[in-house]
Amino acid sequence: MVICLPNVNNNSYLPSQPEFQSYTEYYVEHREKGLKNEPVLIFYQFKMRDIKEKVTVVPDGCIDILISCDERLPGAKVCGNVSKSKCINLIPNTTYFGIRIPYLYHIQKMDYTLKELHDQELPLIELISMDNTIVERIVGEEYFIKRIDIFNRTLRNILLDFHTSSPVEQAIHFLYSTRGNISMNQLASEVGYSTRYLRKQFETHIGISPKLFSKIIRFQCSLNMLLNNNHSTIDDVIYENGYYDQSHLINEFRDFGYITPYRLTGRRYQRI
């Protein structure tokens, strides 16, 4: 079956982890477009404060490679998508370098499936067949932009591939185009499969339902508006992302175990 996908700019999906920015000593980010309408790879770096602080991660529909750049205790792990926000353990006074990888990319040398990685944090060395000295080179580099360059020259083409041929990939492509604001019946119709088959494919390959994945995308699009657009109001977020009303928006944030949109907008101006 050949599906004609819409002319979607996959670069429009820009998921974030707000507490990497607000509870760290500094945070920098570089968004890099690929070829062939590939989704944006998000490179980021932050330094933890010198006191132990709980950092919460939220659902983003991505896989992260997170590297501790402390030469005394270097390490790298792969973090799967989460269904609800949760606290992660990070080392005080340590710099971290990360790569956020949307699910439309395939990690080619990974020995685990996306389903097995869901809601897990596992050592990179256990998951991916690669030259271990590459991580050492990234850790040993002083500058953020040079760490990105090492990844792009040594790992990007080896590890990452992009295509939209499977039912799950086709559906994710449509979910990006609608900011997650689409019914499951309509989504199944767009990709040419039954809702039952599509749900089974999602649960088999990435471990969650297409409905939950669509909510994650809508949640992240809402976060992006609230955090990065000072002119967006709560009503703008409701309208742009297809919520019924304020209660619907608030309940979805709470479903993911996160703070309310009102508290988030109040903290927007207090970020470091």
C-alpha cells in the first residue's frame, strides 16, 4: 500500500524538557535540521548546580542520549520516552551533553527495541554497538559546538536513519502535522489501516498507544507555546492545540504528572 503523506515540515516539532533549563546552572541548545525533511535533532548541554536537586523529565516522544562530561566519572546512557513525568538522578556540579532524537529516526545499531526502552534509562554501552572512545572524545572536548561536531562526524550517519514507510512512522508524520489534534478514527483513515491494527503496531513497536502518543505531541506543542512565546495566552494554547476548554488543558498536564499551565507561565519569567 502506498500512502501519500502530506507535505509536512517535520522540523516544526520541537520537544523540550523545561527543568533542564530552570533547575540547572546554565542551559544551551542547538537545533539542527537534517536532509529530506528529517525531524530536528536537538543537541543540548547543561551544568547541574553544586547541590543535589531533583530534576523532572516529562513525556516528549523522543529518545535521549545523555552523556556525563565529568572526566573523573564519565558515562553515557540512553533514556526512553516516559508516559508520566518522573525525577531522574543527575550528579551535582556536573556538565551533561545530550542529543534528543524524535521517533521518526531509527537508531540502527541498538540492540533493544523502542518498546523495551520505554520508560527506561540504560547504559549506552549495553544498547549500541559502537567505538567506546567516541564518548571519551566527547567528554574530553571543552566546547559544546565541538561536541556536536564529534557526534555528527562519528555517530550520526552510523546510528541514525530516517524514513516514513511503516504504519507507525506514517501515523507519527500525521500527528506532527496536526500537533496531535486528530481523532484515532481519522488518523487510521489517513494512513489506510484500521484503528485496531494501528494501535497494535504502536504498542508492538514503541510500547504505547497512538492516542497516548498524540497526547504527548499536543502536550509538547503546548509547552513550547507557554515557554517560548511571551505573547501566547492560555486561550491561545487551547485554541491552537485543540483543547475543549481550560479544564481539558489542565487535566492533560496533570495526566502527565506535571504542574498546571498557570503555574508554568508564572515561572516562565523566573528561569535562569
